[in-house]
Amino acid sequence: MLALENLHAYYGKSHVLHGVSLQVRPGEIVSLLGRNGSGRSTTVKAIMGLVDATGSVRWRDREELVGRKAYEIAHLGLGYVPENRDIFPKLTVHQNLMLGEKAPRRGAPARRWHFEDMYAMFPRLKERQHTEAGVLSGGEQQMLTLCRTLMGDPDLIMIDEPTEGLAPKIVELVAGYLRELKNRGISVLLVEQKLTIALEVSERCLVMGHGRIVFEGTPAELKADAYVRKEWLEV
């Protein structure tokens, strides 16, 4: 579904990604792990056309994404949940969700997500649907950002650090949300630091270090590889 080959990315003259290659298959959750500064967030930004990149990012074996604008990539069926959430603070919860909607793609199946789904998944958002988003707690803003992206009905969603700074109860809600995405046939590329969440929800785990993929395997294989965890993950 999504295939990166020899992807390099840059911030000005700074060379951040050094030949990243990876795949995300239909209906699969893949976790991208690593310490801060390893290149995880830059990878998803490069896929989404938000940083300068060379190499190849292929979508459904037919669309080359490198060189396209972010809005063009979104209209092809990719969703992106940024780490900094980027809610519209002066708009209500419901208005933020409305802005996530986009016209259905030609030939696409019926929409999988509606307002009722968002409010059923996160009842707290329903309670606060007429509240300005800027006064929500950090956890509520994270829920809102996740749901706003889903309202665009993506086939693959990239989520950057969804549990960062959240209380344990909200972290478990997010884990359930990720499992629900898989149940509805949506592929997920998850950038995450909490190893427990990644191991719980993923089919495969990729570990990054110094802008490269240094490990790829199942959660069980990562659990069993003490060297990789110590060298590239543990602080």
C-alpha cells in the first residue's frame, strides 16, 4: 500500500534521513520507534510532503508522492496526525471535525467515519462539542486531532506520538482507538516512544537511529532483541 525506497530528507542544508526504506501493507499497524532525533517524525513529514525529500514514496504501487503538495497527498487517501495537534483553538469541537471532512473520492466506497462514530469513540468530545477547542485539555485535544483526521476518511493514517503527555487512562483509550482503525481496514504508521503501546497494537516494529532503519521485525522479535532495545531505544 505504502512503500518508501531510499528516502532522503533535508531541513535546509541539514541531511536528516539517510536512505529510509519501509512498507506498510493494507490493514496493518506498523510502529516506527526510536529516540528523539532519530528521524521518525521527519519520515512521516517527508511522506506527507512537508519537508524536502528525494528517493521514492509509492502509494498503491502507482502514485509517486515525492514532489507532491501535502493537500494532493491527503486527497489520495493519506491522513496525518501531527505531534503538536494543530487544532483550531477558536473553533468549537464540532467545527474542527467539520473542517476534517472532504469530498468523497471518485470510485471510493461509502464513508467509514461520521460524527456519530467520533462521539461514540470519545464521549468526552460529544459532551464538549460546542466548546472552543482551545480550552480543551491536552488529552481532549489529542482525541480531537485524531478524530478530525479520520473525518477525511483516509485509507492510511500516520500518527505522530499520540500518547505524548497523556494520562494512563487516556493512553488506553488511544490504544483502543488504534485497534478500531485496524478493525475498519485502515492502515496505520505509528510514531511512538512508549514501547508497551507499540508492542501491543502493531504487527511489525521498525526502529530508527541516525536517520536510518536499524531494525525491522515483529513485536516478539523486538522483545527478544536486548541489544537493539539497549542500543537504540532505552534512555
